[in-house]
Amino acid sequence: MNDTSKRREFLKLAGLATAGVMGAAATVDVQKAAAQAAPDSLLRTVLDRGKLIVGTGSTNAPWHFENDAGELVGMDITMGRILAKGLFDDPTMVDFVMQDPAQRIPNVTTNKVDISIQFMTMTAQRSQLINFSRPYYVEGIALLTLPTAENKTFDKLLAGGSATRISILQNVDAEANVHIVLPESQVMQIDTQANVLQALESKRVDAAAVDLSTVRWLASRNPDRYFDAGKSWFSMLYGAALRQGDLDWLTFVNASFATAMFGHETALYDAAFKDYFGLEPPARHPGFPVI
């Protein structure tokens, strides 16, 4: 191959690479996109309607709650806005329908909402009723302590043995779940999450075992009042719920979530992750996919 041929080959390859990168930024005509979806797909319905309808809640920070200005915010709300941006290039083109957690599946299967995004744990049993999106958060159990306590870290709690007292929301597996990481601890099962935290604040226990997201939310918002003991376990996946039998809609949702978490449009997800959990998302590095 002579120098001219080499140069032509280089320019050809460079052009292909540039087309791939620039194509990610190209806008897509909504009507053309709708025409590609199956006639009975919710993707076409939502695009034709001009707005997304998301079932969610309003009383559980940091997932879905009203801020001081009365605006509905939270990580679940951000995921809905990510979908709206993917659909209409406008994160505001979404209506949020308040629903009880018990309605997360029924409202999807009866088409009252397009999707439920409401801190829903993925399980094989639920997957028999609805499709789950790819996970958008890995929840877990974590330990919340007092910043002034001598035994505020997990290592100190573990060293305390049978003298360590832990509060947790009452359920059939509560004691066993705590004993996974603190096998000798005393476990106090309590009726409400508010009372689980109150037991910690009144120093009746040394730590409260609550959701990891709750620990991060409270510790980042109130560092003078709460401390993250530095231990989490028992991973649970949060995913959005969609109607079964609609591959186009499921594929769109998964692609939108993946792009927002790992691709070239991470601004909304990153800002929410930092705001609600007090953490910077891990850096994404081009090359081998980690998604």
C-alpha cells in the first residue's frame, strides 16, 4: 500500500469513528421514532401523546418527596425525568401519578400509568407479573449511628459483641439479617421506621439498621445528627415496573437508563445521585463496558 492509499484508508476510518461519536448527539424526529415502534407498543402511544405518565410516591425521601418549595423531587422522580428527556428531549414532559406502593404493579398492568418508578425491589415472583427495567440502584441494609458516640463505626459495634444494641423495623427476617454482620448483637425490633430512628436518637440502641439510601440521605443532610457507620450488606436491586409483552417499550427504557448511568448523558443521574446520597458516582472510563 502506497502513502496515498494509506492516507485514504486513514481518512475513511476516521470518518467512520467520527460518525459514530457525532451520531450520539444527533436529534431524532419524534414522529419518525414513533413510526418505527410496533403499532400496539406503549412507546408509540407515549410519543403520540406527547408526555410520559409515571406512577410513584411522595412521602419517602430520598426517593420521592416534596421539597420545601412543594416540588416533587427524589431519585425516582429523576429517573422519570430521564425517560422524558429521552422521549421528548425535555425532562419536564412527564406527569407523576401518586400511588400507594401496593398499586405499583396493578397500575402498570391496567395501563393507568406507563411505568412505575417507586423504589421497587426486583424479585423473581414480581417478574412473573410485570417486566422490570435494568436496575438503577442497588439498595442494602446499613447502620446509622450518632456522630458523638464512641462506638459509631462498624468495627466498634462489632467489637462490642453482645453489648451492642441494634434497632430495626419489625419483620420476620429482621434479627437474622442483623446477625449476618453483627452475630452477637442484641436486636430490638420496632413497629415503625420513625421509631427505629427515635431509639437511636434516645440512645436506647447503639445503631439503627435501615436502608443504605436512608443512611446516606440522613448522614449527608444532617452530619451533626447522624453518622454512616460504614457497613452495608444484603444487596437488593431497584428497578422500574413495566407492562409485560412490550419489547419496544422495555428496550427504550433500558437504553435510556443505561445511557443516563453509564453513557454520554449522565448529568441528570449524577446530579441526583450526589444530591440525594451525598456521593459522587464512580467515574466512567471508555473501553471495556462495566454496565
